Amino acid sequence: MNKYYHLIVIAFCSGLSGLLFGYDAGIISGALLFIKQTFPISSEVEGWLVAMVPLGALLSSIISGEISDLFGRKKTLFLTALFFTIGSLLCMVANEVYVLVMGRLILGIAIGVGSSTSPIYTAEVADEKHRGWLVNLFVVFIQIGVFLSFVMSYVLSYSGNWRLMIGLGIVPALILAIAVFSLPESPRWLIIKNRSKEALAILKTLFSDQEAETRVKDIQDVAIKDKVTFLKLFDDRRYLKVIFIGAAVSFFTQTVGINAFNYYAPTIFQQTGFATPSMATFYTMFMGLMLVISTISSLFFIDRVGRKLPLLIGTVGILLTLLMITFGFAFIKNPIALGWTFLMSAIIFMAFHGISIGPACFLIPSEVFPLRVRGLGMGISVAFNWGANVIVASLVPVVINSAGVAALFGGFFVITVIAWFVFYFYIPETKETTLEQIERNVLANVRSRDLGRAI
């Protein structure tokens, strides 16, 4: 097999955890309409039922870095597949709300571990010229998973079979479990574990013999031999800098409003009086499709244009769509006009999110952390991602019921303004820069926005 295509196959297999991530996170939006018919629940319980996935992801992401650094990226991905299978099965057979909640929590644990490990694994295997789009395959798979969840929600909406909606996640979970056995371990992780011969053998399957030997020496040259603990990570200002970058990108990904669409779009559609439950799930498919298309399009420019420029342009586009939705729900009284305003704004929102914050969310944190703290740092970044997700998921129905949809999206608008300035002043451009060069810059205490430059 061509060595470049070998890299692509590895990234595809690793990215399957993203497909599960997107499907299990997105399926609740359609399933929720019918779960409420089986189990009468309040808006607070509804919020927490949705929030169980991000809560589980938050809890697991805190320790996922330690697990990944201890056992390796490959074994951790297998653990992810195992938890996805268990969680899906539990949700399928739930006869009480608390059983469903527990299943959703286990799915969240799987997502937290997978979303921390898969981007790191792909970034550590890929070369700097193709790293951006290969890591971004994980994000593409997330969006495909979300889209598939919207499709299945619509297809099964006429029967109201929410158990099958959720249970279908077992299929890609089993595929991931099988695929993991064909993956090599991360060469960079092996070198940290003093297994350089194994790392060299793997790198020779991905690059020429000479390039593989050069990469081993380069990784050995920058690898810090002292163990870096969680407390030491926060005690060193050099690491604090990259923790802020990873945490900021992760936090703002969730707080600009994406999961108000992913989790509650059908519910918001019904607020407009524009659509029945089945039609509401039908319209969300177009939102999911746009997210998939825009994220796939980012694969073609992320290694040429870079990460930062699309991030800044996309955030401006998100601001405009949030403003349209806010004004729509504040001033438009006609249900049809309001419904179409929300739908078109949501589709445009997905287009901008897919080319900007979506790819940056997992790519940038996977690049900026030094090798010795990469698993730990990525875990912290993902924890911020899911912490914000928990807050958004649990508060959306409460805010809608107490203050209205306009207030909700107005709040997202304010947060997105802050996000743009943080991205502009602190996020580095990392295209075509090796992970080792970025690491040298971090250890040299180069300012945040210059970490991707050869200094």
C-alpha cells in the first residue's frame, strides 16, 4: 500500500470514534420528542437527559489524557468502542428514565475519551504537510454522525421508535472495535516509553527509511524526560500558555450556539409554530448536511490557507447568523416567516461553523501541547469543551422557557464577539510546522500567537 494512503486509512479508522461522537450526541434531538411520550418529564429533566452525554464526556476527558499516556493511544481507542457499545445497549433496553440517563452517561464517557485520544493519535502519526486535513477527518466524521442522526430521526419519526434511533450507534461502535486491531501504536508515544525500535519500525511503514530515522531523532531531541504531573502542568507558565489556547478554542466551540441546534433544533422549530414533529426532524437534516459539506470543504484548504484565517472569517459569519435569529424571534410574528428565518439562518450558521471553529476545536489543541504533556493537555482542553457543553445542553430549555429563544441566541452573540477577539490575539497559525518545532517554541516561552513560526 502507498505510504500516504496508509496514513489516510489510519486517520479514517481513528476517525470512526468521531462518527459515534456525532451520532450519539445528535440523535437525542429527534429521539427526545418521542422519549417524552414514553416518560413524562419536566424541562429540567429534559435538559439533564440531554446533558448526560456532555457530562459523561466532561468527567472522562479529565482523566482520558492520563489513560492515553499510560496505556497508549491504540488501547484507549478500543476502550472507547467498548463504552459506546455498552451505552447504546443500555439506552435501547431502558424501562425507566434513570436507566436511560445512565446509558447516556456511559455514551458520554466514551465520547470524552474518544474526542481526546483520536485527534492526538492522528496528529502524532501524520506529517506536518497533511496533518491538518487528516486530523480534521475526525471532525468530518463527527458532522457525518450528526447528519446521520438527523436522517435516522426523520426516518423513524413516523414510528416514534426512539430506542432504535439510539441503538443504531452499536454498528459503528463494533466496526471501530474491530478496526483498532489493524492500527499501529503512536510512534511518538512509543518513544516516550523508551520503545524507539518499535517506533522506527512503524514510521518506516509511513515514510521513507531515511525520513523515519530523522523523525525518530527529532522526536527524541525535544522529548522532555521528566514526568510532568497535573499540578506541574499548571505551575509552569509555558504550559499555562498552551492550556489557555486549548481551553479557549474548546470552550468557545460549544458556547457560540452549535449545540442549541444539534440538541434542540426540532424543539425550537416547534416554538415557531412552523412544523410538526416529523417535519421538524426533516428540516434538521438540511442543517446537518450543510455542516458535513462545509467541514469536508475545509479539508481542501486547511493545510494551505491555515487554521487562523478561516477561524476569524467563520466567526464573523456566525455572528451575523446569530443576529438574524435573535431579531427574528424578537420581532417576527408570522410563524412561516419566523420558521424560514430560523431554518435559513441555522443552515448558514452550520456553513460557517464547519469551515472555522469546528475544525479548530480538536486540531489546534492536538498540535500545541509538547509531547510529554500532550495526552494530559488534550484531556484538559476536551474537558473545557464538554464542561461548556454541559452548561449549554442543560440550560437551553430552561432559558427558552423563562426568557425566550431571542434571549438565548442574543447570549450566544455576545459570547461569539468575545471569542473573535480571543482568536485574533492568542491563537497561533500552525500550518506546515512540525509538532517538534511548536514544542521548541513552547519551551522557549514564545508568545502564544507566534508558536507556529520557525523562530
